Amino acid sequence: MYEDMNYNNTEYTQPDQNQNKGNKNRTGRKIAKLAAAAVAFGLIAGVTMQGVQYGFSAMGIGNGGTQLATTNTTKTSAKGTASGKEDLSTVASNVMPSIVSITSKYVTSSGNFFGQQQDNESEGAGSGIIVGKKDGYLLVVTNNHVIADAQSISVGFTDGTSASGTIKGTDNDADLAVVAVRVKDIKAATLKKIKIITLGNSDDLKVGEQAIAIGNALGYGQSVTGGYISALNREVQLTDKTMTLLQTDAAINPGNSGGALLNSKGELIGINTVKYSSEDVEGMGYAIPINTAKPIIDQLIKQKTVDKSEQAYLGISGQTISSDMAAQMDMPQGALVRQVVRNSPAQKAGISAGDVIISFDGATVSTMEGLKSKIESKKAGDTVKVAVKRQNQMGTYEKKTFSVKLEKKTDDGASGSTQNN
């Protein structure tokens, strides 16, 4: 079994395991230790040219003429390698204005020797990428585990200045989040220096391509390292979910989670999230492909903040079925419904105890925490599609989809840490 990951300290630790030796098809899929962070890879150079893509502007993000400049890209050869002298500094200088550091502050309570409760404040370091500017806010994408449960967030820019940020939207299952910074809180001189990242196409990647990443290593500031794309579509098993990621041989350090993985042109192709950490293994880092992340980020940006008094209520309690549990119990991965509250939206729609929720409003569900965050982004009165896997009389699971009209939670509704709302 896997131990829980410590997201707040941006480091995952899991015990080594020695299983599935006979299954060669699964070699490399089971990760013994994963450390959250991101890194920089690749040795790139060439003639600088203006990027032909405009960050997330093509997705409707930005304010036309008031949009920030986008990062430049470099020319490459027909084989996709850098043209001219190999020099990482060219790409680094082009992309650095779009990379930020993220400092999250946390408050935890603990009891002392005399039984008194006291609050302890701590900080976590991470990285982020500027993806747009909209409605008076600068938009930064990062990993969800970088900002999860943070009491406050500070975003640091390339010129050494910083500003407070707020969480715009999160997706625990995809480990993605968007942080918004008010433009009026950013100095005019800083706005002239920062840029929006230029997007690449992760579907065009090939194993062996050079890659670069930039991130806030150990909280010391932005750093750059080089490597290669080691594998595509690698299934990586985390504590509570399985993600399909890009694999690279870059050295990954805590504090670089949410940093940018770039191709040889300096285009964003991935968001670094975890590494394989073991004394026996070196150079196994992972990033979320940008083509996987783009629609989720776009949805988080468009997502409106819902006041707690208006938040929707589904009416279930349950638990996460991780990929390990799913394999052991021969059942689907997702959010297992343990109990359905009487007269709740879930019961009225036909959802039953024993169902495994795999999708909510078109978004994949792999954890209870992810399902909860998706529900909290909806208003009472919204109607959503909820897909479940339900066991039939033959013992196999069939997919069923329900149309659920969410309601406002009342005082007599059940609540708890394992409950949605």
C-alpha cells in the first residue's frame, strides 16, 4: 500500500515495493517514491523569433490590445533539435518572464504538553506559469498540491517583486490549479517585464527529444536544467490516483512543482509535477502533457467563484477507490458511494450506495476530494451529468449516466470529512 503524500511540503514519499514482477507489461508503472517538483531540461539555442502562438489567447483568454506580450521561441532544425550553438541561456532568457515562484502559507493546530492548542505557521514553495490576463487579473497555472489548503499565496515575478494571489479554480484529480493576481497589485515596471507563455503541442513529441524546464528549486529562485523526453503516455500510480504523464530524465527538486517543461523552441509542452525518488534510480521525472492540461485550465479560468451560501449539494458519503484498491477488489477506480442521503439530489436522480462515480459534469473523477471540489464549483439549481459504474447481477460493472439537479444544502443534510458538501 502507498503512504499519503505530503502535498503542503511539495514532496511525496512512498515506500519501495517489490510486486508484479511477473507482469512485464506493467514495468515502470508502479512508482515506489514520488517527489513533487519540476525541473528544467534540454540544451537549446538558435535564432530568436517571435512566437506564433499567443498563450491562452486562442482559448478566449486575454483582453485584446491590453494583453501582455508572449514569450519568444527559437528556430530548430528539421529533426526538432536546436539550430546553431547549443546554449540553454537563449531559451531561458526568453521564457523566464513567464515563470513565477509561489509561496504558500499554512496554519496547523497542535496540542502541547499541557493539552493546550496552539497554531503553527509554515511555508511551502512551488512554481507557476503565466498563461493569460483577463478582467483585471493575471492568471497563473500551477499544481493543485502547491496551493491546496493554503491560508495565503504570494506570487513572485522575474524582477524580484511579488503580489498576493487568490485561488481561481482547482482540480485535485488533474493536480492543476489557477491562481489569480490583481493587475493593480502588480507594479507597472513589472507588467512591462512579464510575459505569457507560448504553448506547444505535446501530441507531437517524440522520445529522445531535448526538453527544458524552469522552476523555483527548493524555494531558492528560478533554476534551469536539461534533459530529454524519456517516454510518452507513461501511467504513473500515485497514492490515490493514476495519471498519464510525460517522462523525462531531468533532475527534479522539491519546490519546482508547477514549473514549465519546454520543447526545443521554448514552447510549453508540460507542467512538471512528480519524480521517482529512490537510491537505486536516477532521472525519472514526470510532467502533465499540455494538451491534457489545456482544456482543464481553460475550464478553471472560466469557472466562477461560488459563495458557500450558494454552493451545490449532492448528498453522498464515500471513499476514494485508488488504482491499487481497484485492482485488489476488482472494481472501477473513482469515488465509491458508501451512503446516499434520503431525499438528496443523488437519491432523486437514482444514484445508489455501491455505485462508483467516475465522471461529474464531463470531468473525470478519480478521488473523493476531486469530486468534492467539482461539486463546490457548482451552484444550487445547476443540472449536471454524473456517470457511475454499477455492479450488475453477473458481478461486472456497467456504466450508467444520471442527470442530477443539484440543490442547496439544508441544516438537516449530512456532513463530514468524507461527505460532499
